[in-house]
Amino acid sequence: MSDASFGFGPGALLLIGLYLLSMIGIGWLGRLHRRSDSLADFYLAGRSMGFGVLFLTLYATQYSGNTMFGYTGKSYRIGFEWTVSVLFMFSIIAGYLLFAPRLVVIARKFQFITPGDYIRARFGSRRLTLLATILMIYALGNYTLAQLKAMGAAVEGITDGRIGSEYGIVALAIIMVVYETLGGMRSVAWTDVIQGVVLLLGFTILLFLVPALGGGLQSVVDQLSVERPQMVEVPSLETCNTWISFILLLGCGAAIYPQAIQRLYASRSVKGLKRSLALMAFMPLTTTLIALICGLTGRVVLPGMEGVDTDQVLARLCGLIMQDSFLGYWLVVIIIAAALAALMSTADSALLSISSMFTRDIYHAHFRPQSTEEELTLVGKACSWGFIIVLVLIAIGTEKTLVRLLELKFEVLIQIVPCFFLGLYWPRLSSRVVLTGLLAGLAVALGLTWAGQPKVWGFHAGVVGLGLNFVICLLGNAWFPVVED
């Protein structure tokens, strides 16, 4: 089967254009429904998210452009080894349940806005709060960068390279930041509801259409067994270590995403939060598993792709479906709309969290403690535009694959895990101990990465650093007295 080129006709472009414009319209509705110019209203939607909205916004945020494009590309490259992606998506829910219900109760009591508010209140340390905030902003900047690159990969892939990725990055970034700055979290959550529904529909369509391109899943596995047996073999011990490492890296790291934590803060009740998380436990079967199947099918029907080009596998599979029939054409339009939904719903959430943390935990805490809520809200909106401009420029110039960008941010973010997993349950854990562990873990993770050793016996550098981090936290109270700064 050849990889023929294709393009959207006027009808498809009009439909997708209307879909994108509807996001701006929802942003405007979010602005009209604002209750005040406070940070809680802009960044947490007034803490009013019920079960349905909370579930769909968590789903649309967790399953991103990395899932549709990056995970498909990764499974294309390594085969069934990427089954681990299904497992670590399950582990994220376990991570939430370790701390989320307790954190939400405390957050409502003390009116937290950002993750930094919790760290400041729990540990009383300006240094720890500032360092954790900087690391979270870096991680989210990296995350948003991955989504922007996926936007470019989507545009370039569906047009067979006729339209450069930079145009897709710029256009979708502008739409995203416009509706976000109009209505804040309320607009983001409402767009996530639509995007979550479209995303579920898109993955369902992929499950039925993509395997047929390779003659069915059994035929795909049979062909891989002959042509690339290493992609279906039982994993080695080192590969199993990497599986465990991925589960720790993403299961712990994704659970403390700042944008996810702020959605926890925005929940209307702990009961609604628990119901949302219970339903989220089933979502890896409807998303990550389907991305794995698409990547394996792509290896059979689109052989020969290498490097960053593999992030366009899904788009090129859609091109083949699109040429098959009139129905296939319009189903692909829905799939591409789902891809755009995944990209924007994740990127807008990350960008909103960057804005809130910079405004609340850096600008207000260190430069303008006397600033009003209205001033902080305006600064946050300006921050969103400034960050997106910088990230768009970086996205256009970087060549790293989507999954490697994903790993890089977790190497850093995971070092903050003890603040939440231990800090919520261990009253005697001091800020000095946590800060020491964080710095040590960060030094190990970055040192190994910069030394060209991103894995040790299959374990990611960030996981190795987290191990040292936890050891210091567990033993540290015997070394340092409980004295806060």
C-alpha cells in the first residue's frame, strides 16, 4: 500500500475552521460568565467544577498530542515494548489517589490557587517554593512545547508536507491563547468538554479503521513477527527495568502536573473528584492502547520512516483512510479535529498554569506583594502571550521527538513528588530536608542526562535522582532539626 498524498477540500476545511472558531466563542462565553476579576475565578473557575466537567477536562488534559502523535510514533519505532504506555497511564490514577482527596480538603480550607500555595503553606519556605515553581514552569514549558510540535506535525502530515509545520504551530497557538485569556479556567474547562467528547469519538474511529489498513491486528502481528521479530519479542531484563522506570516517571510525575493539581483545586466537592478519578481509570483502554495499535499498523503499511518523521505516522495513516472512500474522508476530518482537540486542550491547560504560577508565586510573592487581584489577573494574561511567543519560536526550531520532550520534563518534575506524597502525611518532614533531597535528585537527573547517560540499567536518570531524593527525605530528619526558613 503506498503512502499517497492528500489534502482537505473546502468542505472539510470549513468544518475544521468552524470548530476552531467555536473555541474562541466558548472563550467569550467564559468571559461573560465570570463572577469577579479574582485569581480564584480566572484560574479555578470559582471552584465550581462538577463531576462531568471535571472528568472531561482531566481526560482532555491527560491525553494529549503526545498520545495521538508521539505515542503512535514511539510504538512505530519500538513495537510492543510500548505497551508500557498503557500501564503508566493506569499508574497516574493511582498517583492521584495517593494525595488528591487530602490535598483538595486542605486547598478548600486555605483557598490555594497554585501548587506553590500548598508548598508555601505546608513547609513555610520561600526558597523551596520558588525552586519548585521554577521547575514546574520549566516542565510545563517543555510540555507545551511538545504540544506545539505536535500541532506542526499534524499540519505537515495531513498535507503531505505542502504546508510547513510552522504555520500550524502559529495558527493554533494564537487561537488557543485568545480563548484562554478571554475566560481563563472556565473557558479552558468548557472547551475541554467539547474536546474530550471529540477526542473519545476520534479514538473510537481509529480503533475500527486503522487496523484494517494492515489486514487486521492479527495480520499486523504476523507480519511484524516475520519482518521485525524484535518488535514482538519478550522484553529483556533491562527493558523490564525501563518499563518500571516509565511507570514511576510518568505515574508519579503526571499526577503532580500543576494543571492537574489546579483542576483538583477547582473541583466542587471531594465526592465528585473521586467519581471522576474512578472513571479515568478506564481511559487508557480507550486511548493509549489504541495509539499503540495505530503505531504497530503504521510499521507494516508505512515502512521506512525514521526519527522525528515517525511523529507523523498517524497523520499519514489518516491520509490512506481518507482516499479509501467518501465516508473515510469525513471520518478522517473527525479524527483530525480530535487530534487538534487533544493538542489544544493540553497546551491551554499547561499555559494557564504557567501564567498562574508566574503571577502568584514569582511576581506577587517576590516583586509586587501589594498588587491587587485585578492587577495580578492582567499580569497573568500578559504572561500567557509572552510565554506562547517564546515557545512558538522554540518549537519551530527544535528537532527532538515528542516522546523525548515528554521524558525530559519528567526528569525534572518528578523531583517535586516528595513535597506532595510525603509532605501531606508526614508532619515532621521539614523544608530543609525536602529542599536538600530536591537539589540532590535534580543534580543526579541533570548530571546523568548531560553526561550522556539518560538511563542507568534501564532506569531513567530522573527516577535514579528521585530514589536519592526519597532516601534523603526519609533519613533527613535524623540529620537536620525541624527549623523552617
